Amino acid sequence: MTLAVEVLRVLADPTRLQLAGLLLDEERSVSELAAALGKPTPAVSQHLAKMRMARLVITRKQGTSVLYRVENDHVRQLVTDAIGHVEHLLDDVPAHHRVAGES
């Protein structure tokens, strides 16, 4: 149980949750992630290190770049469910239930 609490604590940070969301469907480098978030590369790198220690993300080297992605489908589902749950709290018909083109 303690480890589950720690995993949730790591994801409770807004920047780390955004990073996890960006890594759900594709690998990205630290510089790509920093640009997407508008945050300094060293800060993003520190967040990724914490996420890696909690086994939320894994890395793969490609040349001189290190690419990050979510660790597995369990992490993907955890992040997707957290975001989906919040969408239900904020909107009668959340975005993930709308038909394409519907507002």
C-alpha cells in the first residue's frame, strides 16, 4: 500500500501529470517535453527522474537523445482514468464522450 501511495504522490504534481499525459501515445525527448510544457529543460529532467524512480516512465537511447515513454499499460490506464474522472466532474458530457465535432 505504501508504494501505491508513493506512485500517486508522484503523479499528484501538475507538471508530472502533464508529462505522463504527453507520453501516453508516443516517446519524446526531454527537450520536446520542455518545449511542449514551456518549462526549462533541467526542471523537466528532474521531474522525469522522479517519475522514472517511481517506474512511471522508461527510457530508450536513440543516438545522443534519451526518449521517454510511459512504463506500461497500467500507468497509461491510471493517467487516462484520472483525467477522465476529472472531465466527468467538470462537464455534463466530458470531451472523451463527445462525438467528433460536437461541442
